[in-house]
Amino acid sequence: SDEELHARIAAAKKTLGDRLVILGHFYQRDEVIQYADFVGDSFQLANAALTKPDAETIVFCGVHFMAETADILARPEQKVVLPNLAAGCSMADMADEDSVEACWEDLLDIYGTEPDADGRQPVIPVTYMNSSAALKAFCGRNGGIVCTSSNAATVLEWAFERGQRVLFFPDQHLGRNTAKAMGVPLEQMPMWNPRKPLGGNTEDEIRDAKVILWHGFCSVHKRFTVAQIEKARAEHPGVKVIVHPESPMPVVDAADAAGSTDAIRKFVIASEPGDTIAIGTEINMVNRLAAEFPDRTIFCLDPVVCPCSTMYRIHPGYLAWTLDGLVAGEVHNQIVVADDVAADAKVALERMLAALP
Ligand code: 13P
Ligand code: SF4
């Protein structure tokens, strides 16, 4: 029963004390979030893994790529646990190492490997945090960098100082929305479909590109539409609309603001009592904000409940099972990134941390 699970989790947390830290992403259900020592967006959670050096175990209530990142950044002795190994990210799965390597070779065949007169490389790889450790390592080895939705513009600026072009993966929408806001013309952002020769582009299109966008997308955020925003504006005059930048470009353009999960939260905090706010992101987070700010009208743009099905796989039952294991001295579902992969991935993650103001 829920009470029994609650009692097990609370007792294990008490027994483990400071030896345990539980991190929770904003998209986790309330039944899990209530046990988190720290709640945040994917960037803040990566930082939290760095700033809890005393904990022996980090239990990550989020998805697989987040737990991998925590393992890369945590001290070697610290163990990172993902309560349910089936909690992946469908977007992260859309870019695999072999396809990105093949794309990279095609690009270097066209661009060559020599820097230009200003010392800028032909192309810099930028991976969204929502990617496997192997792809972060690829970026580390090839002069590239990681970004999150909270720092994508700063990271792209970093990349354009060092490269003539950027290969951005896996999320086409974050890449397109960010580069467009920086003034990159859409014609210079071809999309790369790994199932087609040259990603489905002509050699000229690749030669003229500023940002090559991988074809990945988030199945939750691609559901948001301009029609939903128009409906919200018609039904709630004065409504403020904020969406996550994984949403398609026309949706970001029609919204009042776009930002990471933490930026969305800050947008709500900065609003006034009586305001109406329509949000384009995952439903657990939207419902939590609505409950936290009952003096505002807060709703999800999509009327059909849109949870992230993989984030939802972290059930309190799995959390109880992993914590019971830790109390008994057994580590279930540990996420271990191989040392060589972790070393290269860390280079790309540290470039991100160093690029931030
Ligand atoms: P944030 O970096 O905004 O937390 O986003 C993570 C994510 O998976 C959004 O879909
Ligand atoms: Fe991945 Fe989308 Fe879920 Fe975020 S919301 S974890 S991008 S599937």
C-alpha cells in the first residue's frame, strides 16, 4: 500500500542519513518528489551531483542520461543509482554513437579538417544533455561541448568562437530555436536524417550550413501547437504563455517566453497573484506549480494529460526497493559509465561549466 511504501522509504532515509542523497527532476511525480533532497532542472541536478561529495550514494529520480551524467561528475567512490533502469529518454535514444560518427565523417569529407584563418575549426559538435555518455565523450574527443536547455545560447556562442559551424544533436527543436534567436537563418540549418545519404541534404546545403540539426525530438514537447496557444489566448485574455524550448519553433515563436524547467518555474514565481499562465511542458511539473500557486490560474497548454512516460517509470515502489537494498548493503541498479568514456565525457561537461558566466 502507499502507507507501507511511505514507511519503508522514510525509515530507509533515516537509517542512511547523510550517506544518501536523493535527486529529483521537476518532471517526477509528487509521490517521488516528496522524498527528494534536491529538486531541479537537468543542469541544476548535474551540479547537485558535484556538490554532495559526502554522500556515498546518489539516488537519481530522473532518467538514464541524467544518472550517467551524475556518475561522470561524482567522485569515483560515489555510487549513482537509477531506481528503474527502464527510465530512459526517447529523444536521447534518437542519436546513437555510430550514426553520429558516420555523420561526422561525412561532414569532415566536405569541410576538411583544417581551421580557417581565424583558427576556427570547420565544425564543432554540441550535444544536448539529453544524450548518452558515449555522445558526450564523442564531443569531448572532438573539440565539442555539452549544453542544457538553460544554457544552450551561451554554449552555441562558445562553439561559434571556436568553429565555423556546429553539429547539434539530438534535439532539432532546441538547436533550431536557440540558433534562430541568435540570428542564424533557417536556410543555414539543414536537418540530418541518419537514414539518408548526407542526412537527406545536398552537398551545397551542407557546405552552406551554420548549424546542422540532428533529426531528434521530444515526444512530449512535440505535442504542443500554435492552435493551443491561440485557444488559450482567446479563452483567457491576458494569459501569459511559456513553453520549453524542446517545443517546435512556431510554438516557441507564438509563446511569450521559452525556457528550461527551472526557467519556467522562475517565470511562475515572478508572476503576480491573479495572473493566468499557460505552460507547455510535462504535466507533473505544471500540476505541481498550479498547486503551489493557488492564487494564479496555471494550466497545461495540452488538454490531454502529457506526462513523460519514461520519467513516470520511477515509481515509489522502485525507490523503496533501491533504498531497502542500500540499507541491507546491496546496490541495485547502479549506473556505471566506463572510465574511458567518462573521462572524455567529463571534458565536454567541464567545457560547458567553464563557458558559463
Ligand atoms: P530541463 O533541462 O529543462 O530540466 O529539461 C530536461 C528535459 O528532459 C526536458 O524534456
Ligand atoms: Fe526525454 Fe522528452 Fe522525457 Fe525530457 S520530457 S526526458 S526530452 S522524453
